[in-house]
Amino acid sequence: MRNTIVDVLDIGPECTERFIDVAALAQAPELQITLAGCSNLSGRYCVARSSPLEHTLFYTLSGQGKLTTEHNKYTLTENTLIVLPAKQGFEVKIDAPHWDVIWLNLANTHRWKHLNLTEALVLYEQKLESLHLAMELLYSEKSATLREGVIPILSHYLNTTLQSEAQIGGQNRLTSLFLEVEERLQFDWTIEAMCEHVHYSAPHLHRLCQAQYGKSPMQQLIYLRIKRAKSLLLNTRWPVAHIAAYVGYPNIFNFSKRFKKSVGVSPSEFRK
């Protein structure tokens, strides 16, 4: 189901944000960064864009955020980088007592054309503390000459983290695969079927899944099936057997066993 995104800018008084001066960003014209900053968020914070002109990056230093797009919802935990493509609506909000992030807007030009993804890209276990420190220095250092020493650090981490067009394209194909999976949960999805869909070997698919979702392909499939089952149990009066079949478990015993292992209670107990 699609979420309708409308423009929101709701930042409470307890939030602090440090915007990097445009003159500092202009010292790295090849990176085409239009805006960037470091934020320490607590209390009230929600930003939504219905059709952003630039690509947006959020990297979580600590705490937790929540991202909603037209297709999915994501939890943004420590060391998670989210890549939000231009012209696609999103909403980000704080999802814990605090959320510390760095963020960048990248121009939607040929330089970053491989970020024109079909859906948001989430990269887990990223180590970008040096990028954070470089951005803090760009904010605080007033000398253009001294800032020049920081620019290569910024350039290195953006170029290596956002990788090549082919690598980002691989993550894009993975996102498309699981959008397809989510739309047809009743299908008999096997590793072989998934590999055929994206034209990857099983080991390569496994590596990409671990990098993007923190799960194996089958674990991600189970997660999506149980997520849908929970929603149907709470919001419909369908018999459990019908819900089981709808999310890809024709055998109700296998469904109940898997559901209890994932959620901690049986489907019937969860519904009550």
C-alpha cells in the first residue's frame, strides 16, 4: 500500500542543527553538494518532502530515526546510511529520545545519476565517523585555506560509500526484487526464483541482502510475510488459514510455527 507524502517541516526547540556554509561546499564543486549539515535531534522533529529536487543522504551517528516512503517504512539505527532519490517523496522523524545525524543534499545531475533509484536505499554497518568529523570541521573552520585540507576526506567517503553506478544499480535491483516479493507474498519464492528474477548468483544475492537489509534473502522474505500477516490479523476478520495462504504458507501448521517463532505468540493470541 502506498503512503501519501505531504510537505512537512516540524522541528522543535530542543533540536540543534549546524548548516555548513555555502562557501565551504563550493570548495568541492565536483561533489555538487547543495546543502549539508550535522544535527542533534530530540523532542519534536519531522521533515517530509513530497517531491525533493535533490538526492538526500541521512547517516545515523546514534539514536534512532524512522523513514517512510511511498512504498516502505524503515528504522534508521546507528551506522545506517539512507539514500533518498530525487523526486520521490519521503518523511523522516525521530524515533527515540534522541537522533544524531549528518545529512547531505546532492544535486540531481549527471554526477550523481546512479542515485536515481526506484526506491530508497538503506546501507547498514557503514563506518562514516571520519565523514562526520570532516563535516564538523567544514562547519567550524572559517579559513578557506585550512578547509582545503578537509575536502579530500569528504570526497573520499562520498565517492567510496556511494560506490559506482554498477554497484548502486545492484542495490537498486535488490530493492525492486523485494518490492515484487512484497506484492506477491503468496508466490512460492525460493532462492532460485529470486536469483532468476535479478540475474544474480545465490552468494551475490546473499551478500547484497546482508548489506542492505541485515538479513539473508529468505529471512527478508519471512520478515515481509510475517509483517503482512500481523497487519491482516489486526485489521481483518479473515480466518487464520486464509491469511496463512495469502502470505505464502498453504500449510497453517507451518505458518503458526513460523509466526510464533518470529512474534513470540501464536496468530490467534496475537489477534486477541
